[in-house]
Amino acid sequence: MAAWYMRRHHMPVLRTTDGFAPGLAFGHVLGRFGCFSADAVTANRRITSGLIFHNPLANSVSGTPLGVRIEPTQLIEAAAEFFNFLLLSWLLTRKKFDDRYGPRS
């Protein structure tokens, strides 16, 4: 849908996708918090000194182990994606070139 919109309105592809990048990273942060709040556990189910989930609905829907310490991979990934968001936002403000047409004016 975004590609169609960009083509229809003759938007420069690289400049537009540069603008999308920080928002996509932040959206991923929100998605990881959503997974964590729903007690959904990712494929990494290592037993650590992490969190214990108690919601029986999470166990029946996604197979989250109950009463077992597991690593909160969603929160770790959210932190990494937030760093990615900050880096992309900073890079976007310091960008010196648009597409391949040379320096910004």
C-alpha cells in the first residue's frame, strides 16, 4: 500500500523510506510490549532468573509455561529496537544526502 501511494504521488523512494524507518522501529517496540503484556513467550524459552508467568489463558493460547522462570525476551528486544529507533532518528536529522542526487540544498 505504501509503495502504491509513493508511486501515485511521485514521492522519492529513498527519501520517503528514510522517513519511514524510525517509525517502523518504534512500532516494533510497541509490538514487543504488546507481546509481553499478552504473556506470549517467544521461541527462546530458557530457564533463567527471569520472570514467572501465571496467566492460564496465555498457557492455553500460546503454550506459555506457567510457574517457570523464563527470560523476558520481548523486553530485551524492545530495548534493542528502542535503541535502533533513537539511532535512526538521529541519523535522519544528520542526513546530508537525498537519494543519489548529491548534497541537500
